[in-house]
Amino acid sequence: MVSDLISSENFEAALGIHLYKAGRLLQGNGIPFGIVLGGTDINEDAKYAEKVRVMGEVLDEARFAVSFTEAMKETALAHWPHARNKIYVQAQGILTSPNASFNWEEFLQTAGIPQDINDQRLFLLICGLRRVKDPLYLVDVFAEWHREEPSIHLIIIGPEVDPVFAEEVKEKVKRAEGIHLLQEIPQEDLHAAVKRSFAVVNSSISEGMSAAILEAMDLNVPVLARNIPGNAAIITHKETGLLYSTPQEFVQLSQILINDPFLHRKMVTRAKEYVTNRHLWDHERTTYQNLVLKLR
């Protein structure tokens, strides 16, 4: 129990991530706490009246809350207008560190991809295996594309967050040509793999602010993301990335990107500028240092 942990370790304060999942565990434990809005709490959990009630009570007790975007803050305020002065906006800070000694050939071998594959045909979908990330959204259309163009491959990589759903993903991927499933790897290795890939893909039903998207931008790798509010808040279509609304549109946009080096160069350049100007890790650190003072 969280209350037992707080008591046994004599914690003086806490910072929770996710207004519903973490917030309800911190309520009533007698220590000051802050909450970082996760995305699914505002976009998904807020669809249920009982969860809205609980999250409202969490906000009442919290010293502060952090939203990644102004849009997310306004969505939260539509449910809990009394919390306006408690919610601060701070985008995620991004700092990438690719492993210089990363073994790309071994990575491809582990994924079951031919060693002579052209890097320009490898797409990377980074996500925990849970339904809100919807990793199966593109599998059928991508497998069909792979049959037409065998050099095209998609790697889905991430931890098994939902074990039951993870089994569903494994079974589906087994039957899909050109789709490969890998377990999570150390962050520096992941950054190196992103850097060698043609594009990073996001297929989530809901997002707060995707670190995988921002890290790809920082690494000068194009992003193709599902057109949902959380993604559209950080991607300008055909300027800093590509937004798709259907699996078929994903393939169309991918083919355009493969055949248009000018669009590729323009997007990665502007995406890098965007991350550099808007997602500085030291700014994020300063914000949280100041907010933690409210927990005294």
C-alpha cells in the first residue's frame, strides 16, 4: 500500500504522474503532493463521471498540477474550473544521448530483419504494449505494403505494460509479414536505433505529450503520428512532421516522404528547431525546482 510505504520511509512530499492513477493513491496520506497530468487521465478517464469526481478531489488536495500544453490545461479546466490557479504549463524537456557503440546489425538480427536492408525503409513504433497506444492500428496495412515492397519493415518496440493485451499483439504480429516485435532496450540504445531508422511512428488513441516523438525530432528523424490532439499540439503537418487519420493515409504519406527528399530535409530541420526552442530540459528542471518549493 502507498500509505504504508509513505509511513515506513517517512516521505515528506510526493510528485505523482497521472491525475487519476497516481492521484487517488496519494489522497489522504497527510503529505503534500503535486500531480503531473499524464494525458490519458484528461483525454480518457475524464469520460467517466466517477473518475471525474475523484480527480476533482485530487486537484483540491494537490498543491499544484502540471500540464504539458495549454490545450491540455484548458481541457482540464472544462472539468475543474476551480483549479485554474493550480495548473502550470510546462512542456517536456528533451535530451537525447545515442549510444555511439550501438550494434545496429545485432539489433536487426534480433528483430529478424535481413542484414542488407536499406535503413531508409525501416519504421520504428515505440510504445508500451497497452490498448491506448494501439500498436496494432497499422499492422494490416503495413503488412500489405510489405508484400508489395519487401524492403519495408516496421519494428514495434517497448515494454509489456498490459500482459493480456501484449499476448494479443504477439499473436497478431506472428501472422503479419514485415512487422517485428522487440522488448524494450536501454534508452541510449533506443536513441541510436531511432537515429538509424527512416521514421518514427505513433499510432496512439490518446497522448499527453509523446517523448518518443520529441526525441525523434531532436535526432533529426521524421515523425508520422496519428492525428489526435496530443500529437497535433506538437506537430505541424508537413512542417515538423506528418499527421495521418487512417492507416491508408499513413501509407500514402510514408510513400510521399520516401520519394521527396526535400520534404524530408525540411521537416527534420524545422522539427529540430522546434524541439530546441520549445523543449529545453533545463527549463523543465527549473520549473520543477520552483514547484517543489510549494511542497514544503
